[in-house]
Amino acid sequence: MAAFLSEHRDWLDRHAEEWVDAGLVSDDQASAIREYEHASERAVRLPIVAEVAAYLGSVLALMAGSIVVGRSWDELTFVGRTALGVVIALVGFVGGTWLVRMDEPGSRRLGTSLWVLAAGGVGLAAAVIGEHAGLDVDDGDGSLLLAIGLPVLAVGVGLWRNLDRPLQLLTALAGAGLTLVGLIVELDLESWQAGLIVWASGLALGTLAVAGFLEPRTFTIAVASAVAWFGAMTMMDWNDRIAPAVAAATAALAVVAGTRERLVPVLVVGVLAFLIAIEALLSTTFSGAGSAMVVAVIGLIVVAVAVTRARPR
């Protein structure tokens, strides 16, 4: 079988060069033919039914396991609790890596889902160890959040590695969020100061994604837009007019990016965030009914312009 596949590849590569030389196809078309034919030699795809069944089975197993462990959690020793987190992490890492290496779309999706479970196991083990070391979460003490967030961040970044792995990017962002909250608590920052940091972080992340430095690009821009908008809205206790204005401007940037590059998820996030921010801004001047009316009109205009600009040419 291997010899046959090798002979088939040699035949295709040789004839593809002849087709290009004869002007029958372009270099790009020849490359596309090679990619399609070589992809067809891979193993049979994981059936969608089997993939869905695997997800459902995993969810049911997690639910059953959480119920059993939850009832006996207080009775577990420090070693037992730590071992539970380690086992979850190992199962997620080993199973996820095995599935991802099958190099098939369905198995990759399932494998990256198991990697999320692995990161959860790491976070659980870190929390148990942190609590055992006397770390806590209370006023002025964010050390436990730091102890959990940093390893989850490291795991997320290590598995993501700027590849097309949205779940691992979310894992990294979750770890970064826990770490940031821990730092905010430790430094005793005001909520608007924390919001400013979150807004700047989301804006920087989105800028890098728009410039093509981060993958998956569309997903990253959408998430970064939501993060930046949330950070801006968090500053409302400082100034209830400037904060929603900044949030609206941030959302407008997302709308511009979504329309210019036809990124529908980014466009949806941007439009919704823009309308909410505008309503919050107008509510400081107009009554509830007046604010709603203005937002409705603005919303119709924004949607009309966005759909017109984003439609395929």
C-alpha cells in the first residue's frame, strides 16, 4: 500500500510539472491538485456521529465524575486531591495529543477539547497545592489566583503556539485573566484602573491579530474586540460618559475591521457591542425611551452599512 501511494505521488508530481510547462494549469492550480490528491490518501475521516457521541460521552462522564468527587471532596487528603488533578491533566494531554496527531479534522477538534480538560486538571492541581501552602483569595490577597492563572496560562500558550487552535487560545486567555485579576487584587487597583488595563490588553491583542501576527485571526480579533469593549465599559464608575464613548469607539474599530476584511464574527461582535455602548452613553442624556429610539435608528444604519460593505463583490 505504501509503495502504491509513493508511486501515485511521483506520477502526480511528474505530470503536474508537465501540465504547468504546457500551460494547461498554473503553478497555484497544480499545487491545489497535489494538496487535494495527497489529502485524499489520508485515513478515513472521523464520522460526525462518532464525534458528537464522543463529546456527549465526555460531558456525561465529567458530570458523573464531578458528582461523585464533589460528595467525597472534603474526605480526600491533599495527596488525593492533587492526584485527581494530575490524572485529569495526564488523560487530557495524552488523549488529546494522540487524537490531534491523527491529523484529521474531527479528531483534531476532539483532541483540542481534551487539551482544555488537561488545562483544567492543571488548574485544579495548582489550586489544591496553593490552598495547602496557605494561599487564599480575600481582600488584598490574590496569590491563589496567581498560582492558578500562571500555570494555566503557560499550558494554554504552550498548546496554542500561535496555531489555528481557538480553544487553546481561550485557555491561554483564561489563564491570563486569572493572573490579571490576581495582580489587580494584589495591587489593590480601582475597578476603572483594572478596566483600563483590560481595554489596553484587548486593543493590543486585536491590533496584532489584524496585522496578521496571531492565529486564528478572525477568532482572535472577535475575542480581543469583546475583551477591549468589556474593559472600557468597566471604567464607567470613573466616568459614565467617557467610558461608554471609549467602548463605542472600540466597537466601531471592530466593525471597520469586520467590514473591510469581511469577517462576519467580528462584524457581529462589533455591531452588538457598539449598540450597547451607544445606549449606555445616550442614557446619561436622554430618557430610557428616547435613548432606545436613537439606538434603534443608529442600529439600523450601522447594520445596513455593514451588510452593504461586507457582502461579497
